Amino acid sequence: MDTQARLDQLTTTLKARGYRLTPQRVAVLRVLAESQEHLCVEQIYDQVKAAFPMTSLATIYKTVTLLKEMGEVLELDFGGDSHRYDSRRPRPHPHLICTECKRLVDLDIPSFDRLVQEVLTATGYQVEGYRLDVFGVCLQCRSKS
Ligand SMILES: [Zn+2]
């Protein structure tokens, strides 16, 4: 989905639930809709602050938490204090994490969709979520060493 379409979805969802769309809040939504990077709250804050210097970190936290509760962002917790967020694809999906440069990208392998279907078939569980993180060294980091 392109950035504008995702941004429209996010603003429509917030409006429908009666939330006010302040310029700062729209800026947070825009950063989330644009980013392919799985940003943490601090990184979202840095980008929003560039356009709205008066924005507080609390505003970013509140907006991200709200979107998480509404199922519009996927939170990825790695045990540290900075969770990473994916708003382009809020449904669970596998990720690849480079242990050298810490880059976090989506892992698109069709067999994982089949796996979820197989879980249902084998166990009767309607899968609501799962977590799969593959850790390794990315191609760029491997070529450096
Ligand atoms: Zn992702």
C-alpha cells in the first residue's frame, strides 16, 4: 500500500473514533505511514520535531499507544527500552534483524502464511498473532567484513 493511502486509512480510523487530528498527530501518522524502517518512538519523535519543534515525546507515545490499541501498529518488543513499530503492516508478520547494523526488515516468505493456515487445520486454533524474528548478519554487513 502506498504512503498516502495508508495515511488516509489512519486518519479516517482516528476520526471515526472521535479523536482530534492535531497537526502534530497527523505528523506522527505521516512518519508511521512513510517509514519502511520499523522506527522506535525516539526516531518518530526526531522526525516530527523537525517540522513541529514544540512536540513532546509524550505526544508521540500517546499516539503510538492509541494506534497500537486500535490494531493499527504492530509493536515489536526486543526486551530493551525501545520498542520498534510497524504501521504499514499492522498484522503479525515475520521479521529479519541484523545483529551488526540492527536493521529490521520484513521477511516475505509465502510459506509463513501457509504455516498459519496449517496451525488452524492441525489444532483448530484461530491464530490471532504470532512472533517470528530471524536474527543474522545482513548482506551489506557481511560484505564489509
Ligand atoms: Zn514489519
